[in-house]
Amino acid sequence: MKTIFSPVQLAHDPKHEISDGMLKPAVEIPSRAEIVRSRILETGLGEILPPEEFGLDPLARVHAADYLTFLESFWERWTNAGRSGEAFPFVWPVRELRTSPVPDHIDGLLGRYSFDAGTPLGEETWFAARASADAALTAAKLVAGGERAAFALCRPPGHHAHGGFYGGYCFLNNAAIAAQWLRDAGAEKVAVLDVDYHHGNGTQAIFYDRSDVLFLSLHADPLEEYPYFLGHADETGEGAGEGFNVNFPLPLGTDWAGWSTALKAAADRISRFAPDTLVVSLGLDAFERDPISKFRLTSEDFLRLGEELAGFGLPTVFVMEGGYAVDALGVNCVNVLSAFDGKA
Ligand code: OKP
Ligand code: ZN
């Protein structure tokens, strides 16, 4: 299958993040994309093409206009305030505080438009996030045009980004933007299957009240793992979306046996939904050696995942999300894709 990737995505190059309550080296780094790109070239998965530029309209179908304006104007506001380097929010409008009026001060804005302090925002973030979203859109367009599957080598990732705020290394929700674009291009029903180790809180929230986009997520139980405040099994959708959100929170230490049981249940629900197109939020951090995660999938298990996904028999847009064992990320990611193609 074809891969979509732009070097502009590498320009977001964070040095630090706040993680586990401490300032630590950043893990969502450009080498993640580079190792996947090298593995694609090494294995001959298929061509690597640059994204088309889709402009702001498909982003605005999923994200609030004021949020996009904030991201776009962030660096100017940050430097006008005399700041430099990467920015971290430190105050949020949680319970009993107001989300409007929106503050004028940059520190208020950072809190208003984020939900964690672990996501560095820098000079190039907006451009890299846009290129990443364009990669997802280009892959969606290829699949809408008749390709069986395409791979958007997205980074920064997207699934934690809500319509109006960033977090979890995510700024623009690439998978949601692709799913919405597919709907607008004529798909009546789209399923988004999120196999990242972390719950896809942003994607869930974006489609929570809709029955035209089915969201399913396999992830570490939020009682024990980030993002902590969404991802429980009783979140089943609301209004017209009731029954169209399916969470599979799994215990820390889950291996292929437990994980694939949940995958089968997700496959059954997807097959009953009968979507026109599948979007896979392809996180590779369920890997046994992932430095920030606690599941136990092996590199061979990612081959099995690719085979299972191929068995769904659906036009499929793969959108990369997390995965932080950089040395193994290329192998694990391309294992899914090449097994999907029946070439592993
Ligand atoms: C993004 B994606 C580690 C702290 C983790 C945020 C994780 C974001 C994951 N103890 N901080 O879903 O891979
Ligand atoms: Zn993750």
C-alpha cells in the first residue's frame, strides 16, 4: 500500500515534556517517523508520497474555529509575551471554573485550549500538525478513490485532540478529520477503530452524539492509565450516538490472548455496523517493550493484527498514532501494514 508523509511533520521537535509529574525528555520525537519511513523503504511496502494540501476547511469540520485560530497564532502571542522555546500550560478551567470568556493572556489561552501539561507546543507545531492532518486526508482520498488501503504516517499523532483542545502529544485529530472527510466525500457510514494503548478520548468526544461514525477503542483501563478521565466501558454514546461508541478498557499486562479477544468483539460490532470505510488509529504502543506503556504485544502479534484487519474486508485508512519504542517502531508498524497486504 501507499504511504503518505511530509518532511514538514519533522519540524515539530520537542525537547521536553511534563510526564509523571516531572520534566523529562520528550518521547514523541521526529525519529519515530524516520524509523517507520526507513522500514517502509527497506521492506518495499509501497511508494511514499507527499500529502496534498487540503487547507483549513476539512480541519474546521472537526475542530472549533477559535481553537484553530489559537494554534495558528500561538507562536506570535508566545513570543510577543517575551517567551521562547516550547510552551506548557499550567492552569485549566476544570470543574467550577469558567471556559468563557476566553482569556487574553497567553497562559490563560494555553490552559483554555489544552487538557494536560505533557504536550509541548512550539514554533513549528502548527505547520507539522497541519502536514500530519494533510497526510491523513490524502490517505483518505486515495481510499475514497478506490485503493484498498493507504497509510498516513502521521506524527504528531491525533487521537487525544478534542474539537477544542489539545493534549497527549496531539493537536489536530488526524483520524477524526479523515473520517469526517470520508463522510463528506460520500461514505454513509465510517468506523474508527483505535488500537493505540491509550484511549482515543478526542475521537470519541468528536463523534459521541453521532450514529454515522462508529468509534471503538482497545486501551489500558483509564483507572490505571492516561488519559484517566475518559475511556470507560459505560461510555456508549449519547442521543443519536447511543450505541455507536464502544470502549474495551483492558488491564495492565494484557497480552495477545486478552487483546485479541477484545479485537474479535470489536470486529463483530464493526461487521454489524457495515461501514463503507474503516479508519484505523494505528498506535503501536501496545508493544511489550514500549517505554511508557504496559501491554505485552510482540512484534509477531502486530503481524496477526494486520491479518485480522485485512479479514474485515473493508477499504481501510491507516493513521499512525503512538508507539515510543523507537528501535522497534518501524518493524511493528510495517508488520501490521505488510500483513494487511498479505505480504508478510
Ligand atoms: C499519546 B498516544 C507516561 C505519561 C504519559 C501522555 C501519554 C500520551 C500518549 N507515564 N503521558 O496515545 O500514544
Ligand atoms: Zn498511545
